[in-house]
Amino acid sequence: MNDVIIKTPEQIELMQESGRLLAQVFLMLDDIIKPGITTMTVNNLVEQYIVNELNARPASKGQYGYPFVLNSSINEVVCHGMPSDSDVLTDTDIINFDITLEKNGFIADSSKMYIMPNASKEAKKLVTVTQQAMWQAIKLVKPGARLGDIGHIIAQIAHQNGYSIVREYCGHGIGEQMHEAPNVLHYGKPNTGLKLQAGMTFTIEPMLNQGSAKVKTNKDGWTVVTKDKQLSAQTEHTILVTNTGYEVLTLRAEEAAQLSALL
């Protein structure tokens, strides 16, 4: 795939800065995401924080005509959920907040699942397995590895736990544009697909469903839900392929502290 953009050392430094700033956004949210808050309140707080505190730009706002700074995907919402004043978090919800940030022309993209205090054991397991699938895929990233290896391990972990993989959406290259080549599928065959090179930057963002993999888009044109109304979970990081392996550009503090356990 000749249109994959290999980042220069200078561009990588800018990507690293955007990733660090985006991790700070989630750190801010950790004290705020609780039952009773509306997703629109979260959206507005994130916009204020990115613009006023980090002197950066929420890259999702206006992208493809999208009016908000984040996606808020609750329970059966797979992705692209739109924040609303009427969406109030309950104590049994799971929710994914997907946020992008641009600083000095370069974009970072990450999402995090939040589990409310009384979410079911089944919901918690779905989130845990989704996170495990992402981390085991990240672990494979290095020069010479192939995208098929990444997709295969994600699908394998999902299927071993009785979950399905959403195929309509995938990870993607990222840099000066939010969506660059290559597409990073969350299923595949080992030793197939694009060979990774140092300097590539892309997201890994698996979406796992409790039930069927089938999804549909709501009338708002954005919100994607499971057709069978069972739960879905997603998690995402922006990854750099280094000379010897990988760097998680959007790594959050709580993950850095337990990285050896995650991997």
C-alpha cells in the first residue's frame, strides 16, 4: 500500500505530544464519569478542557459534518453515539468515550470504556476481554509484522470468549489526517496483509459484541447499534511502529502503571 505515510522523527515528536495531551483528557474524565451525568455535559467539559486548558483542537468536531467533540456509546451502541442532554448515565451502564485531539497539525485518537458501579458481571467481562484483545494485538506490533496478525489475534480472543467482531469499522492510519492508510481490520489471517514499517502510526480499536456481529445505523445517521440489542464494547489507542516494536502514543497513566500486567 504505497499511500501509507511514514512519519519523520519531527512528525513523530508532534504525534507524541498530541497523544500525551489526549491521555490527559481521559485523566480529567476519570473523576467526572459517574451515574447521573449526561453525555452532553461530558462533551462540553471535554471541549472546554481541550481548547482552554490544552490549547489544542477537538479534531472530531466538524469532521465529516459531525457536530460534537466526542462519541458517547452506551451499552448496545457500538460506536459513533452522539452526546445528548437526555442520555443520563445509570449505575448499570457501560459506556465508551471516543475522543480525538489535534495539536500542531497532528491528530491522536483514543477511546476508553467506563464501567458504572452496578454493571453486570457479563458487561464487565465484555469490557475486560475487549481490552485484552487490543493489548494482545498491540503486543504484536513491530517492523515486519503484518496487519493480518493483528486482526487474527483480536478475533481469536473474541471468539474464544463467545463474542463476535464488528467488521464494518476498523482501525486506521492517522497523522495530519484523522483517517489515513492503512485500514487496520480486527480480523484476519496470520502472515497476511501489509507489512509494518517503523514510522507508521495507526489506531487499533476492536469492537466486540455480546451477541451477533450484525449492526445498524440509527436515523440520526451516526449512532451504530447492535441489531439484537446486546451489549457492545470498544477500546482504542494510537500506536507508533518503532525500530524495535511499538509505542502507545495515547497511553494513559493508569495503564502505564500496569503495562507489564496488561501485556
